[in-house]
Amino acid sequence: MPIGNTAATASGAPLVRVEHLSKEFPAGSTGIIGGKRLSIKAVAGVSLEIQPGETLGLVGESGSGKSTLGRLILKLLEPTAGAVYFDGRDLSTLGRAELRALRRQMQLVFQDPYASLNPRMRVRSIVGEGIEIHKLARGAEKERRIVELLAMVGMSADAMDRLP
């Protein structure tokens, strides 16, 4: 799950700071009446910091909570406990519009390309999808931005019409 930014943060704080983040999912109860509630601990007490320009690679077995942690950091899931700060801002205090704007600067990248990339979509559509969702560009400007983004990762413009 790479997260990074080459520019310094506005506050001088870590780009991402996670404090004691936990997530439990309900899993039923032990009895019909008055039984103990059961839960699955997907993430338990994770703390980390990522500085501008750093990349974090999260490694673990299937089911160990990697994707859940990523979704918690992006606030796509609500944590059971803990806090996430992006550029010094507490994500729990942000409204829906503010979070959407901030997510333009955040990205999860999953290890399995088949979980991340639609094998039937062209690179042009895959890269352009984020540009469209965030209303960053349209038409010729969108095409120019796709070429620019491909160049940033060492790919030529002719890759736009390829399948992943």
C-alpha cells in the first residue's frame, strides 16, 4: 500500500500518522438472549508514521488486516478506536466534501493486479477513471494528463491503448 508525497507537508508533521488504530467487526453472539457479543478483530492497535517522500509496503498473510488498515487510513471504514492524521489534519473531524478532496492525494495499491485492474479496460480508461471521478480534467486535457501520468512512471503514451 504505497502512500507518499514528494512535497513537504504544510505543518511539518508526518504526511500520515496513525495512532492506536483498531477495527472490530460484529460476529454474532454466544446465546439467543443475553449472550456475549462476539467480534472479529481485523486491526488491533496499529500506530505508524509516513514522512513525505516515503513509501510504506504493508506485508502479511491473507486475512491479516492489510486491506482493512488501508481502508481505515483513507476513512473508507470507521475505526473502532484510534485516529488517522493526514498532513496534520485529523480525518475524523472532516466532512464528506473535505474527505473527498483529500482522497485525491491518497491511494491504495493492492498487490494482486487482478483485484486492482480490470483486465478488459485499456490503460487510458483505467488511468482516466480517477481523473473523471475527481473532475480534474475532460477531453483533450484529460488525455494530456494521462500521458503525463504515464511518463511519471516510465511508460510511453503508446501504452494508453494497451490492456493491463
